[in-house]
Amino acid sequence: MNSSKLLMVFAFSMLFFSCKPIYKCGEAKPEKKLFLPKMVLTVINERDSLCSTLTLRENTISNLNVIIDNQNNNIKKLEKQYNDLTNDNLSQSEQFSAALKQKSDELKLKSNELSDKEKLLVEREKALYDMKKVVAQQDSITKRLNDILRKALLSFKSDELSVEVKNGKVYVSMSDKLLFKSGSAAIETKGLEAIKVLADVLEKNGDIDILVEGHTDNIPIKTAIYSDNWDLSVARATSIVRILTNDYKITPTRLTASGKGEFSPRTSNATPEGRAGNRRTEIILSPKLDEIMKLLKVN
């Protein structure tokens, strides 16, 4: 489960990211906050850092080239002095040779330093390229999963179930009327049918992590079983997780059950329609981030 937690997030949300491209290297960072998983934000920050490093390295190279030109001019001047002193005594000639060797050694040292910096820059550029490639692959998985689920769940009404991509993850939102009776965590027959369709897709896509998240409206509840909406939302999420693991053998390490009660509404609770929209269970699907985590660890 440690691997899953590390992967989920790029907030998931790494990814990707409402199917919208991230700003390019060198462009101004968007003023609007990016709702991305923490790991993905780490990737973007690393990308930006590498871009800044590239600019710094280019400036360093330019400065070193100026130094080299100056050193070459110095050498030419020293060579002229050497030619002028060839008829002077041997001691002067030896002193000049020593000075010329010193300058040559200094130039060689600076050249080696420049070569090392260029090598480091090439390595970092390759790491950034590899990371972009993995991110694009994760985005492709998300899009493909979204298309598959939309086709598989076509038989359900839009007020019962919806599928959308947000922040690089696929959200399958099932309404309260499809899944549960009021104040209950027992899943209704039609809800079981929807879960079966979803389970068939998930069973064939083992590279997807699954977060089941329960939500309620803001009408208080207190029963012999559930003390409040938070309690109810967690129980509903757990009911779905148990069906996926017990009935359809979805690997438990892929699953997380959570409840947000009334505290993450999708719309206003001021109207019956708004409250109905907030009574939902969201099944949030995100690609595993193993490859990105490996690249982050290596680099």
C-alpha cells in the first residue's frame, strides 16, 4: 500500500490533468493554481528548475568562452614577448616558458570544468525527457480508461452516473438514487449492476489505483448505526470497496475507501436539486506512478 500512496496523489492528480497541457519550459508559470497531485507538481517544479539550470549553464558557457578568448589573446601576447626575448639571456627565456606553461595549465583546467558542466547538463536534459515521456504515457492511460468507461456505462442515465476526467484522473460519480436508500449504506440492485460493469473494466486494467469517496448533503443525520453524515459517507465507501474485493476479486492494495461527509459539496445545498447532486459516491481512478517515482529517485 506504500507504493499506492506514493503514486496517488499527482493529487493525482498527476496527472493529468484535466486533459489540458502543462505550460511549456521557459513560459511564465500560470497565475491560476494547478490542481495536480503533489508528485506531479514536484515533477513540474523539477522541470522548471532544470530550465533555469539550462539558462544558467548557457550563461556560464558564454562567460567561459569569453575567458578562453581572453586567455588566447594573452597567450598570443606572451608568444610575442617570447619571440622578442629569444635573444635575451637564458634565464629570461626560462621564466617566460614557465609563465606560458602556467597559463596553459590554467586554460586546460577551465576547459575540463566546462566539459564536466556540459556533461551534467546533458544528463539532466535526458532525465527530463524521460520523465516527460512517462507523464505522457500516464495521460494516455487516463484518456483510454475514460473512453472505455463511458462506453461501458452508457446504459445508465446522466442523473444516475457520470464519467469525467479531472486533474489527470477519471471520476466515476454515482448518485445517491442509484446506489443507496436514504440513511443506508446497503447498495441497491441497480447500483450493484453499475458496480459490476465498473469492476469488469477495473479487473482488466490492473495499472489503475482506485479511491472510493463517499459524499452527503448537509442535512444532519443520527441513527442507531450512523452518528453523522461523515460516518455514513465512510460506511458507503466501504460497502463498495468490499463488493469490489469480495465479489470481483479486485486486489485490495489497489483500493482506498474514504468519506468526506457534507464537507466537499459539488453544488450548493440551498435547494433540493443541489442537495441531490451532493449525495454521491465518487470512484476516482488514477494511473500508477511507479515509473515517475523511479525517475525521481534516480535523479
